[in-house]
Amino acid sequence: MTPEPVVRPRGDAFDAAVETLAVAYLDDPLVSWLFPEPTSRLRFQRGFIRFLLAAGEAELETTAAGAAVALWLTVEANGEFTGLTADELTALHASFGPAAHRLAELGGEFTRRHPHGERHLYLPLIGVLPEARGQGHGSLLLRHRLAGSSLPAYLEASTGRGVALYARHGFVPLGDPIHLPGGPDCHPMWRPAP
């Protein structure tokens, strides 16, 4: 059996990929901490994904059948990747209502720990639909992007299962976990350039 291809979605497929990624994160401990109200979590997660997609060199990749999606950003050596103005960021935070404080806290901690000094790939989100987990979709997306890049890569894993997956793909811990008050620990991980 040949592996399922990885594609960059366009048009309606792009919107479907955003939805898949939002749904895949509904039970994630970090997203549950960020957006504790289950009835609004999907709406807020969609908005957060759209925010990341507006942040400079952002790309979505998905398995052809659409069961898994990765969102990659290219980060410059100075650590900048956002293309949003200060007014746009203020409006974004306002749109998240009660979650804005936690989102700002998370953003501050992640920014403080994010590596600087070397251009790299950043994987803020990779998700697999619940019914397709454990079937290799996440590994397929990781292999595809990492094999086609000469850049190092960085991410924050929010689960032990994620830490194990990323370790199998060459990521190593980058310092101590990030502790969020009342939330999960997130594990910064780095994959050196090949």
C-alpha cells in the first residue's frame, strides 16, 4: 500500500482543513485550558487558527483524505513571524472575550521561550481527527515537511503522546517545560537542521 499523499489545500479544501484542525484540538489539554467553555471552544479555536494563518509565512498541509492537518510557520532569525499590526492584535484579543487573558499569558510564555538567532520552521498545530488517531497520519505530515526542508524546527508539545511522537522524528527537549497556572505543561522541542 502506498502512503497517502500530502497536499496544500486550496479553496473549499482549505476551509475544510481549518475545520479539521479545529475539531482535532477540541480535546487537547492546552486548548481546553485556553477556552474552558466547551460550547464556544470550536468557534474560538477556528479564530485562533485563522490568526496563525495570517501570521506571515504560514502554510497548511493535509493528508489527501483530510484526516490530519499541520500548520507550519517560517520564523526569521530575529524570532518574528507575525504580519499583524498592533491594532489588529488588540482586536484579535478582544474577539476572544474571557479567553483573551489566558491567550495573552500563553503568548507571552511561548514568545519568551521561543528560540532566536536561527531561521527555522515552527509547528504551532498539527492535529488528527479523533477517529483517525494512531494510524500514522501525524507522522506522515511530519516526515513530509521535515524531509523537504533544510531548516531546523521548533514546537511546543502539550501531551506526553505528542512528546513521544516528536521524539521519533528527531525533536529533543529544549529546556524545562512551560508551566501555565492551572493549565497543562507544554514541552518546547527542537529539531536541528539535517
